Amino acid sequence: MTLRMKQTIVAGLSFLFLAALLLVAWQESKRHRIEEGLEPVVTAANEACVECHRKDGPALVMEWERSSHASYGVGCVDCHGAEEGEVDAWLHEGEWTAALVTPKDCARCHAREHDQFAKSHHAKAGEILASLDNVLAEKAAGMPGNIADAVNGCWQCHGSIVRFERGADGEILRTGKENKPVLAAETWPNSGMGRLNPDGSKGSCHACHSRHSFQAEIARSPENCGKCHMGPDHPQIEVYNESKHGIAFYANRDRMALDEKGDWVLGRDYSAAPTCATCHISSYMTTQGEVVPNNHDVGQRISWTLRPVISTKLNLVVYEDGYKEDYPGTRELPAVGDEVDTVEKIVEDEELVNRTVTRRVAKIVPWEERRAAMKGACLNCHNDAFVDNFYVQFDSLVELYNEKFARPAQAIMDELIADGILDPNAPFEKEVQWVFWELWHHEGRRARHGASMMGPDYTHWHGMYEVAKHFYQEFVPAVVEAAEETSPALGEKWARRMDELMARPEHVWHEGLSPEEAEALRRMYEDRYDQAVGSGRAEGTDGE
Amino acid sequence: MATSREISRTRRFGRRLAELFPVDWELVRHASAEPVPHHLKKWWFALGGTPLYLFMVQIATGILLTFYYVPSPEQAYQSVAEITHQVRFGWFLRSLHMWSANFMVIAVFLHMFRVFFTRAYRHPRQLNWMVGFGLLGTTLTFGFTGYSLIYEQMSFWGATVAANLAEAVPLVGGFAADLLRGGPEVGEQTLTRFFILHIGVLPTVGLLLVALHVYLIRTHGVTELHFEGEEVATEKRFFRFYPEHVSTEILIGLLLMYLLTLLALVFPAELGPPADPTVTPEHIKPEWYFYFNFRLLKLFSLQVSVLLTMFLGGIAFFWPFIDGWISRRTKHADTIVVIVGVFAVLGFLILTVWEALAP
């Protein structure tokens, strides 16, 4: 064989070698991308869906492609697949497909998370039909035949009862060549946290884990919770934003490892700041160097309820079947082993109904234990004394609100009903009822939430200041006014009662400060601003 | 312009230096003027110098990486992460080291292709082929131990599989595997041993083999090859090692440095998840030069594939003698060798690509 021919053979083999190496490199980088979750895995079952929806809804396919689901080959049919005969199923391109993806579908893989969530407050968020919130949205702001305020407002956070459009015969209406069931427009689209689904499940995982990217990053970000936990009645996101925690978060967002795959552990994966998820549901390191796993039951670490008129500590009763009930501190606790009639709300024939189930108590979790679970997160950044003293400060604010304003106001409202001044069936008939509502539901919660999450301005100016101002300036006069409207005798009685109330030590300041206090106040304003203050006058000293 | 006084001062300094460090310039001239046959001007004959050049790059970058690398299971991965993300130019050094390692394997393979097909291993150069084969083994072991030092999930499990392979070698396998791992399983001892191999034993063995390889080339001389129909004037049949061949090698070196830099910049070395001995990854892949072996492992049982590898390796190692045996029996030895070579290379490539495409 000639040398030149050999040269050609060596050159040919070298090129093949190079080509093989390029192929190896290409495969390697593809494998690497799949492992890193950068490359979607489209399984045979999902190929047709992806191909078609790349044109019909391309953005949702693109979002799915960047999801962890895609990197594991979990695709369309894995979540949207249904069994023939399911209430929301229809035959779509030859595959039984579900109109709704519910927590029950997610539970096929995420059983632990579903189980925790199903027993949480979040899962019960849709059970607001018999609440004053609902009355205000459907009645006060709505009108017969139009409850758009509830549909667009309340239900978008709390969740709707998802219903189907039905014909006169009660059968589900269907549309198109494929007979797709028609969802009632006022109940869907809805991504409310406690959505009541036709399959009996509660909630919507999408509320926190937005489809179709299902990024953990979104659920871990405070803005996610801020969709609902905001506004005049529960401004948690605003409180967080003004707190040291929120400030640290926004300044260090890129150090928060929000896109960490798998567990996201405070004290191991990040340290810059806590988000809502950090304190309420996420994993953290203990002082013993162990990892406390996350828990999709969002209320696990809450030791006060700050929502009702009067705050109470929260104990927890866990039953043998895993069902959980919060027991306010004022409610007598059963003993382990006791049989208790529990009332849970379920959807029957597209209506929310009460179901009484007798359950046996398996475990009592006292509020102290729930608080200790929360403190565990705090201790990643603060020492014992810091955390304990914070709770002393927080508790004292809640007690102040409870004792000075909430409890007396509630007693007054109860007595007004007993005196026949207020009609218990007409919760928003008179001004005093509106004032009282805002006193606890808006201002009182703002003060308590402000203190709970270290937001000083929400504690005071948006909180206790408003509570005090409206208590003195609106509530007390409105009580007397309502009584006078009923009868002169009741008017006299309640004017006297209010005088007695205002004569109590905690309210007597209203009549005037002591001469020493008034003098100190005058001096302070003169020293600081060179102006007098106190009678509506602000006198300058430049020649006047 | 230097004055005559300055010149004489320089000369005096030079003389003093020569007294301190006597150099036999005649010997240097003789060594550097080694005549090199004309065919070495063709690129494919100059591939032997490339691995040597890359070896130098590996030593230089390797020493710098060792400044920061900590060979303990608790800190290895973290130290590589620090090199990659924190140490100034650490990522660049690591990427150069990685690409240079890959280039070294490629260059060794290409060099062997050329030597094989031109049958340059024939008498009296059989021993040098075997030394070269030893250098191939050293290079591959370098690659394997270096990859394992990263202590990421894939490299950890790669090491585990390799140790299992070693264990299957008849007679000495168990001992060899234990010696490698420092125990029955890949553990704390393993990393230290791989580290010692990678930065101590292998460089020493490599340098000794390279010295022997070069010594044998110089003593045997390079066979002059004639291309058919190519007339080379008598005065051009040979050129000098220095400066002509050296300048060619420098040019190749610069080109390599350029390529390495480019690849390090565009495709820097990455870092997978840290090693977790409790979680076996779904897909374990070694470095590409072991794909061939890995595929055999999947095609046959552990024992069979190890024996097959040893058998094929044995044939390759003793090939110069097998060639001699064939040559003595047929006139068509040249064609037979080329056919065997083509099948061997294609077999290697097919198994490599097969493994690459496998999930």
C-alpha cells in the first residue's frame, strides 16, 4: 500500500474520530442540559400535545419547557390526563383530558405536599360563604343577579366553588366537536387558594406554584403571597416590605438561592433574609444542625390568631385520620382518645354543606409548641434572648389591643343587640356596625399584623392610632347615636355607659393630660420646631 | 551602541558564568543539529510532540490548581467550586487543564494512528511502541484520576464503576481495587490515593516514559519515508532539528494555546452536583475515552468485558511482534495491517458513539 493512500486513510479516520468526538460532546451537553433541567424531555405520550400546542398556546408550552416537570419528562397528559367518566373529562384528540387540574391530580406525584396542604388553613380559604366578608361582597357591594364583586374580588383569593353550566335537565352543557364540558364563567377561571373543585378536592396548587413553569422561585418570593395578603384588612406584604426582613430581602434577592432545586433550607442554602415562605412553611436548620423539613400546612407555626375581633392563642387538635382543627385558646381542649364531633365543609351537588364526622383525638399540639416551631426559624439569625423578647413585645401589643379596645367594644356590641338596638340579622344596618367592623377587621388587624412581622408604621399609624382615633371619635358617639335612635331611654342609658367607660383609667387621658405632661409637650414642640402646639395654632416666632 | 568597555564586561560575566556552570556547547550543537527527515514537515508526522507540549501545559496549570485544591472528601468539591467561582482566573486555569487533558488524549490517539498505519513500530522500534503504549495508559489514568478529584456526583460514581472494573481483573484485581480505593468501597482513602497518583506518581512515571520514548527515537533515528512520485532534492532530504523543527513545534504550540484558550473561554469547565455516596445517579457516564469500555461493560458481563479489554489491550501492546509474525508469513502484511487498523479504529469509534447515544 502506498504511503499516500495510508495518508488518506489516517486523514479519513482522523476526521471520523473528530466527528465522533463532536457527537459525544453534543450528546454530553444535551445530557448535561437535561440534568440541569435546561432541556425538556418530551415523552412519546406528550409529543402530540406539545407539537400542536406549540402553535395553539405556544407560550404555555415554552413555560412548561423551562419547568422542572419538563426536565423529568412529566408532561401534558401526566397532569391533564383523565379517566373516562370523570365529571370534567372529555375526549380530546383521542385522549381523555381533564378540564381542571386539581390538587388531586398533583397528589399523584406530590402526595406528601397534598396531604399537608389539604389539612391547612389555605385549603379552607374557600369556606367563606357564611362570613361577613361574603355579605359585604355579595350584598353590600353586589345586587340581585350580580355578584361580580365576589367573583372578581373575594373568590380570586379565597377560591370559588367550581361549577359547570347545566341545562334544564341538570346535565352538564358541552361544547365543540369533542363535547368539552362548559365551566360556569363566574366560577372559573379561578386560582383561589381554597378553590372547591368538582372532584371534591380543595385548593389550587397553581395559586402559589404558577403554571406552567411551576418555579419554586415564585412560591418562595414574597410577591406571590402578596397577591392576597395585602390591603386594608390584612396588609402582610406591606408590613413585610417595611420590615427589616423585607428590606434585607429586596437588597439581597440575588443571594437568596430562590431557584435552588429541591429543598431550600434557611441556614444552609441561604442566609440573607427570610421571605413569607421561610418562616411559615419552608425548611430551616436547627441549632443541632438538623434540617426541619418544609410543611405545606401554612398555619403550623402560628401561635396567635390575629384575625377575629379578639385575638386568642391557637392550640391544635389532630385526629387519628389526620384531620386537624385549630382550637382557639378560649375553647376547651378535648383529651387524647376522646371522640369529638367535628364539622367540616364539603361540596355536595356543587353546594358547600356541613358534614359532621365523629373523630378520635390523636394528639394535642399546644400553642407553645407551634411557637417553638416558628422560633426555630428565627434562631437561624437571632439568639434566644432576641427572639424571646420579640415575642414579649408582640404579645404585649396584641394584649393591649384586646384589653383596651377589642374586648370592651365586643361587649358593647353584644349588649346593644341584647337591648334591641342592633338587629343581629342586619349586620351592617347602622353606622356603629360599620365602625366596629373596620375597628377590628381593618385597623385592629393592621396593628396586630404590624407587630407580628415587625412593621412599626403598620403597628402604630395604620394600626393602633386608627383603632384609638375611631374608637374615641366614631365608635363611642355611634353607640350613643344608635341607642338614641331606638329610644330616648336607651339613649340616656348608653350616654351614661359611655361616660363610665371613658372614666376608666385607660381612657381618662382623653379629658386632658396632667399639667406636667402638657408642659413637657409644649416645651418639646417649642424646642424642636420653635412653634407652639396643642390648640390648632402653630405660631411662628418670626416677628408675630 | 554598547561601548567596548561594556562588551568586555559582558564577556567577563559570561566567562564567569561558564566557569560556574560549564556547558559542553559541542554536545548541545550536536544534539540540536539532529537531522530530521523531510517528511516530518507534514503535519501528521509531527503529532508526537503535541502530547508533550500539552503535558507541559498540564504541569503548569496543575501546579496552580494544586495551590487551592483540598484532597479530602469533605472539602474537595468545595475547593473546586472555589477555584471555579472565586479564585481569580481559577475558572480559566481549570478550563485550560480540562481542555488540555482532552486534547492530550486526542493527540496521543492521532499519533498512534499515524505510527500504526505507517508501521513505524517495526524492528528495531518494537520497544518504543510499548513505551508509547505505556504513555497512553498513563494519559488515560491521568484523565480518570483527575476527573475523580472533582468529587462531583458523576466523577464519584465513575470512580466507583472503575474500581469495580479493576476488581474484575483476574488474580490481581481484588488487590488492585483495594489499593486504589483504600478499602472495600470508594471512600475517604480513595480521594487521597487518586490525588497522590495524579500529582505525584503519574507525572513521575509519565516523565520517565517520555524521556525513554525520546531517547529511543533519538538512538534509533527517524526512518526516512518516501512519498511516491515526490522528488526531494538531496540537500532537502533532511533538515535540522534546531531551528527548523523546533520553530514548527513552537508554531503548533501557539496554535494549541490559541485553541485551548478559545475553548476555555467559550466552553469553560462546569461543576455538577456534589458527590453523594447514598444516591446512585440514574445515568453514570465516564469521560468519553472510556465510553468504549463502558459500552463493552453493558454488552457483556463484568468479567467478560474486562477480559476482552485485557485481550484487546494485549494485542495492541504486542502488535509490533504480531506484525513481524504476519510479515514473515505473507507478502500482504502491509494491507492486512491497514485493514486491522481500520477495523480497530472504526470499532472503537462505533462503541464510543453507541455509548454516547445511549441514555
